[in-house]
Amino acid sequence: MSQVVSKVRAAKLELYRKQGKIHAKAVDGRFNRLRWLMVWLTQGIFYGLCWLPWEVSGQLRQAVLFDIAHEKLYLFGLVLWPQDALLLALVLLIAATGLFLVTALAGRLFCGFACPQTVYTSIFVWIEGKIEGDHLARLQLDQGPLTVKKVVLKGSKHLIWLLIAGWTAITFVGYFTPIRELLPSLPGWNVGPWEGFWLIFYAAFTYVQAGLAREAVCQHMCPYSRFQGVMFDPATRSVSYDQPRGEPRRAASDAKAGDCIDCGICVQVCPTGIDIRDGLQYECINCGLCIDACDQVMTRIGSPTGLIRFAPETSSAGARQGRWYQRPRVALYALLLLVFCALGLWTLSQRSLLRVDILRDRNVLSRETADGRIENAYQLQIMNLTEMPQQYQVSLDAGSQFNIVGERTIQVGAGSIVPLQLTLAAGAEALPAGTHSVVFLIASGEMHTRESSTFRMP
């Protein structure tokens, strides 16, 4: 009889996983609450940060803004320019290394709790559940005939999905075009071509990915799921089924078998539709919902919880687990993360708010004046990276045999680049023919920089 029951349950689960779109059963528990905490945290930052004002020199601007037109990135009180691309590269390296470290320690935690696909799918599925009902009601509605009720429910759901996708697109574009300027331009669609493209594209992308594709992204499209295994080792913690304890599976009244009663709830709550009892699978996003569901069942039947839990592969085999710092893979990722963080902080601390590029006049390498002096022409591109106008003084290194001809001070506005035409002169007999080094000193108060160039004597 127990074998017949097991076959019926297996057939139901197989049928459940072949219904096309997966309608996962809702479950409450510590991992589900943690997932929703991450949803509120990430979306609170994403939707709210673009509205945060920041005061600089008595003027308000958006705290975080990617001003592509003026080639600036505003991060609160920090203004980054294209010349600061190294900092962006370091941030990307830190993010990647941090992801690798977390994966080596605890599997695909990012996928289960912080990935945008997971976050937005959770939001869209929650809306679907509120409108269409629980997982069985949604499955019945999908399989049922087209009725007025079905059209109303489906239409309402998709309308709300589109509204959320649209607001998400507006928020996204609001990080590149100030959102307080973007919103008034939307009713009449008075937006630029690139703004219009990204508004439509990002709204459609969010709607399709979170509302229609859903688990198919994790199952078939996500590249991370394909190569995550290379970051695992036997001590990596991931969602695991304790097979020695759970097998052989039993009916609820069979006390001689394992603790797994083959209820199938772990499959029903899985957002990607896998059976964790089949072992580690690339579709598993480590969300922990099967742990919440299984723990509830174990509590009801009076068995210890933890039949499904976050555990390393070695725990089931009985092997001794090394400490995290004794694992070469984890130690390497941690070391790289520290190196990249230290390098980023050092680069930021050494970042100068005054930058100068010196260009020689290639058309006239040198010229002789009426009084017998030799002159070379230069153009200094002076970049003021501060939020205040600055007046810069140009001079030469002490002991220099060259003289500056003409104006040597220049006013540069906040966050501006201003060229300064400059001429250096030297006596015809002061230096031998050839190329000679010259050092320019550019200073304003405590800010100063040194830039080298050459002077050509005919």
C-alpha cells in the first residue's frame, strides 16, 4: 500500500512540474521572512535613493546621479569623472570577489535573496496571489476555460504588473536624468530619444522577466547557475536534504523508515520547481523555502527539524569539516577582497581634485622672437573637480631657466575644464640644442599638482 501511495505522490509531483508556469505554494518561515526583508531593503534603496537631495555649496542636487551628458557621476558629496574609471573598475572587482566569497561559503545566497530577478519575481508573484488566490487556485485558473472572471482577474494582474514595471523604468532612468525633471516631461512624452528608449525597454524587460519568464530565467537563462559549481568545495553550505536520515521514505504511520514522509511540500514551495531530495541542482537558488516547509512538517509529526537545511556536502558523509580559513578557495577570495578594498580606499585617498593635461603646440615646435629668445607654446587643460570655483596660479619648478610669458592665473568654475594658453621663453644661449624637461606647478590654496613637459631648443 505504501508503494502505491508513493507512486501516486511521485506522479502528482511530476505532473506539477510539467504544468508550464510554476505556481509555488506560499510558505512562512525564517527564510521567507528574510527574503522579504531583502525585498524591502533593496527596493527601498532603489526606489528611494533617486529622490534623496544633497546640498553642495548652498545648492540642492540629486544625491546619486549618473550625469552622462556632462561626464560626471554624483555619489552624495563625491563627484567622479571619466578619469576616475579605475575606481569604478575596483568597485566591480570588489563586487565580483565578494560574490565569489559568499558563494564559496554559503552557495547561491545572492540568487535566493538579493538577485533582482528573485526580488521582482517575488513581488509579482505576491501580487498574483493576492488577485488570483493560492497556488491551487492559480493553477486551476490557468487550466480553466476563458471566462469573464478569468479575463478580469488576469487583466487586473497584468495591469498592476505593468504599472510596477513602468515605475521601475522611471526610477531607473531617474538615476541618469534627474527624476524631478523627468516626471514633468512624461505626460507629454517630452523626453529625449535615449530616455524614451530606456523607459520602454526597461519597463518591458521588468514585465517580461519578472511576470512572464520568472523561474525560466533561473532554469535556462542565468549564466551564473552554470558556472557557480567551480566556486564550491565540499565544505560549501547550501540547501541540502539529509538523505541518511530521510531515506527510505515512509508513510506517516510507518515508524521503521526514515523521517521523510514523502509529502512533496518541498517541491510545491520551490520557486524553480525542483526536488531538493534529488541532490544539488543548478536550478536551486538557495532560497531556503523548502527548509521552512519541511521544518513545519517535521514539527507536526513530532520529528526533529533540519531534514532539509543549509549544510555542506561533507556533513552527510560524516567527514570532518575544516574551518573557513583552512579552505584555500575561501582564503584566496577573502585575500583578494581585502586587497581590492585596500587598493580602492588608497586610490580614493590619493585622488586629486585638481588635474592638468599639458599639450604642446605641434604646429610650431619652437619660435625665435625679435630679441633673440626661444619660445615654446603650450595649452594647459585645467580641471577643477571641486564643487567650488577656484583660481589657479601657474609657476615653474624652482631653479628653472625658463620664463612664463603672459597671464599665469586662471579662474575655473566648479566641476569645469578650462584651457589656458601659455608660452615659455628662454635665452637662445641659455641651453644647448635639443629637448629639455620642464615642470609646471599649478596651485590654488592647499591644492597643487606638478606636471612635466618638454621644451625644444632649435
